[in-house]
Amino acid sequence: MAPLLGLCAALAGPAPAAGQGPSGPIPFEQISAALGGVHQFRQVALSPDGRRFAYVETAGERNAVRLADVARPAVAHTITACLGRTCDESDVAWSPDGRRLAFVTTDPSGQPQIAVEDFTVAAPARVLTRAKGPLSTPRWSSDGTRLAFLYSPGAPKTPSPLNPRTPDAGVVGAKIYEQRLAVMPARGGPVRMLGPNDLNVYEFDWSPDGTRFAATAAHGNGDANWWVAELYTIDARTGTATDVHHPDLQIASPRWSGDGKRIAYIGGIMSDEAVTGGDVYVVAANGGKATDVTPNLKASVVTIAWNGSPNRMLATELAGDRMVVASIDPDRKRQQQLWSGQETIYATGFAGLAPGDTGVSVSRDGKVAAAIVQSITAPPEIAVGTLGALHNVTSANARTVRLTGPARSLTWISEGTTVQGWLVFPPNARAGVTYPIVTYVHGGPAYAHYPLFPSGADAFEAWLAARGYIVFEPNPRGSYGQGEAFTRANVKDFGYGDLRDILVGLDAIGQTIPVDPQRIGLFGWSYGGYMTMWAVTQTNRFKAAVSGAGLSDWLSYYGTNDIDTWMIPYFGNNVYDDPSVYARSSPINYIRQVKTPTLMVAGDRDAEVPVTQSYEYWHALRDLGVPTELVIYPGEGHLFYKLSDQRDVARRITGWFDRYLKAQ
């Protein structure tokens, strides 16, 4: 056990640089401005020859596509096909010969379209589609003659249960908008939809010869059925879909080997669509039994790609407090670590949050690599170099205001297992001073507190630290980062072992720095919101609590949420056949034990955790005389997208803890 090495030294170390906040709490307006001022990169993609890189950066609240030479990275220019007043452009993809760049643009109505910039002609980028509905993820065929992409014709919202649900009206479930695989000539022309009308495609990959696609897909409502998706191949000419593999659990990131004989994917227990982690599996392209090629890996694989060879894959992994870039030999079931750091590294779709995610963008010869790199205390920048030695080539965040002090990884032993977490300190934190502590439980549960720089109004850890709190970010059993056995360790045990892990972590903190037991708070969103509701029924250790999109009753939740298929792997059965396992972990059944003042916030169009779950918990606390408050945000889903709502939530969270923790 190496519990908290370096924490006291961190507190006694030099204060943050001038301009990073006074010794007292930072005013709300300054926090909001600082979080909004972080320069964000969404994607970076190297050209096949490794000489140029395209990237997506935020411009205000929208995305823009830039292009730069590796030799002169500071000189970048904008690639655009947008004709409207407001442009949002993203999803870049190089053609195999590196002469063209496909990307998603918006037309004057705001509708996404596919565009291509041809660098061999002196002409602006061309818009190739006239789509009516959400689309994303353009990908070139190996010969560069076709483009494939994901398309939801006529859909009223971007696919994902994280987005605000469309209110029901009339016959429930009668109208379903599927996200399908589309293909078109790369020079423009008719768009063909592939596969059955009721098959929702989540991710895809071209076969090397361009005749087929590997795809993760499921029949029925796309937002509801990702958790039962299977591996399909789809014929690029006829559109015929063939179910080639039924995974044991969730499946993500299908990748075709260079020789076309095998398909790799990431498999494991995953609790949210497109939040990827697990082991790497390989299956024959025509189907059969899959082989786990990373058995007993003490890490969670986040992204994979075949590295130009049928027997080499490139992977990014979360291993405890570090991200790792590794080369995997699937035949020998071995891997070689190429890079490791207490940083988050990705090229597209952090932690699998986008179809076609990649951890590192690599040139065709493998000699040049690019990625977006950041840590809790270092803001994101684009880095280029070799796989083992990336160096920053941008300095967009050189003047970024840091709202937090030191951040340290800590480990502790809970019931014989090593558990990892983070402590994030206030700016100008001083040794020997007792600060209030807020435990921030992440969502999922199959997720983790990654080493990410706080940005955006929903970076609640930064709001809390800037207001004078130490933020404890545990990754208890059920989280990514320690291997599949650890991620599955809370199956049929929600709220029990994971809570014990968190409480032991708090004990470990108290052995190293001064902790006032009357000034400990608890906060979480989604599964973290559930853990907040649950924890205060099991212990009075927390003196104030805030639950975002929390869950109070697994039995009623099963019948009212839009994504019930995620629950079967965790509970072992549906609620109607085994209600006792759901009841055992339901906070509402222990509600009379709550004494902790609890604030709840929720969106009224949440498809993942219906707002009724918060109503039920709030109603009970109100009747029992426990200090409580419930705030509902109209038009918001599971994640909040309105900047004004994000800021309001942050103010309410810090205000609630100020009321109950700082008044001691």
C-alpha cells in the first residue's frame, strides 16, 4: 500500500502563478470565465504521409476545422464549406492518398452535411450531400472512391440517450428513427442506405478491400438497444447485413485487420453507450468464437486500431492513474508499452465518446503520431512526434487560468483490492489547514475519473476547488482502470462494496492530511447521483449531499427509463423475475435512515434517469423533515447542454455545500 505519498509536500509546495486566483474563494464570475476560456481540441488526424495534420477546435460554442504542417504547426488555416452565418464543422477524415479531406459541415439551416476539400484543385470545399437528419463519421473506402457515414434520416434529435428525449405523444414507440450506414461516391452522387430499415448501426469500419463493413448494430430503437448490440458485416454493394458474432457483454470499436481475415473489438461490461472500456477480442471475419487477446489485463482498453499489420494492434488503455499506449500482439496475447503518463491522450472521441474513436493518429509508415494530451493540471494541447515521445506543437492554452491547486493520485487497499482515486486541492492550498472535503462520485458505474483538465461550466470539481474545497475523486470497484474483474466487481452489489471502497479511501485521506469530520460532503451525477442518494441512507458521515440525475428506486426505474437493457448484466435478470436484487440496492427502501441535507437537480427530459426518480426521493425527505431541495431544468436531458443551466447547477452545488459545510 502506498496511500498518499507526496500530498503533504504538494500542499507545502509553491503557490500557483500570479493571476490564478486569490487565497480565498474565487468569485463565481471569474470561475465561469476561466472555465469558458479553456481552448478545446476535439480531434486531430495526421495525413497518411505524416506531413500535415487536420484538427477540430472550438470557436465559441461551435467547432472549426484547421490544417497545419507538422514542420510549421503554428501556422494553421481554416478548412470550411459553410455558407451560413453559424458554422459547426468537425469529423475530419483523410482520403487514403492524402489529397482530400472529408468533414461534416452545416448548411444555412444548421443541417449537417458531408463536405470534401480537394487539395489538388484551387477551389473551395464542396458539400456533397443534401441530408435531412443527423449524420456523422465520414470514412473513406481503401481506394478513395466512396465515402461511408452514419445517417438518421428525418430524426428529430442527434442519436444518444444522453440527449434530451423527444416527448411522447400518441402511440408510444410507434415511430423509431434508426441511425443507419450510408455510402456515396466520393465525388458526389446518390446516397445509398445499407442494411435493414430497423437495424441501428452504432459504429463501423471498412474492410481492407472495400467490399464489406464491420459494424456494431442492434434491431429496434437505437437509443435503447446499444447494450444488446452484436457484430455484423454489411455488404457494401447489396446492403445485406449478416450477424457474425454475439458478444458475451457489450461490444464497441469494431476494427478490421489489415489482411481482412479478422475483426477486433473491445468487449466487457459497459454501462453507457459509447463510453468504452474492456478487453480486446478477436473473431474471424465470417464469424465464430471470439478470443480474448488481453486476458487478465490490469487495465481497461479504451481504443484499438490495427497498426498496419495483421498481427499488431495499437491500443490506448486506462491503467490505474495512468493512460497507456500499447502495441498488442493478438496471436501471442502479449503487449508492449509504448508510452505511459498521468495524462489523458486521444485523437478522436475521448473515452469512446464518438463512433470511430482513435487514441492516437498515426502516419501510414508508423513513424509519426499525433494526439491531444492533457492532465488535471495541464490544459489540452496537440502533441506530435513518435509513439513513445510526443511533444506539444500548439500553445493555445498557454494563458489559461488554472482554478485548482495540486492534484495527486492516491491508492488504498479495500478488502484486499487496490483502489485508486484523485485528490484535487484548492488554489494556494496550505499545509496544516483543514479544508472541507467533497467526495465526487463519477457516473457509469463503468467509467472513471480520468486525468482531465477541467473545462466548461459543468467541470464541477473546478468550481468546488476554486471555492475552497478539496475534491476527492474515487474510482471504486465497478470503475475502469483496474481490469475487467474489477469493473464487474459490483454486479448484483450496487451500493455496497463500492461505497465501502469510498469510505476506506476517506479514512486513508484522514491519516495523511487534517480532515474535519463535520465538513465532509458528497456529490455525484448519474450513477454518482444514485450513489449519493444511496450513501446517505447507509451512513451519516456526509454532512451535506448533492445528487445530479440521481436514481432512488431501481424497481420503478426499470419500467420508466428508456435504456433498461443495460441493467440485465448488472442485476442478472429483469426486475419482474428477480425484484429482490433490485430492491436490495434501492435507496428509497432505506429512506428513513437519512439525516443528511440533500439537494437534487435533474432535467425534465432525461431518458437515462427519469426525473421522477428525483421527485420520489425529494418527496420522502420532505415528509421526513430532512432539509432538501429539488430543482428541475426544462428541456434538459441526462447531460445538460444549456450554458446557463450548467452555471446555475454549479452555483447551487457550491452554495449548498457552503451552507452546510462552511458554517461549522
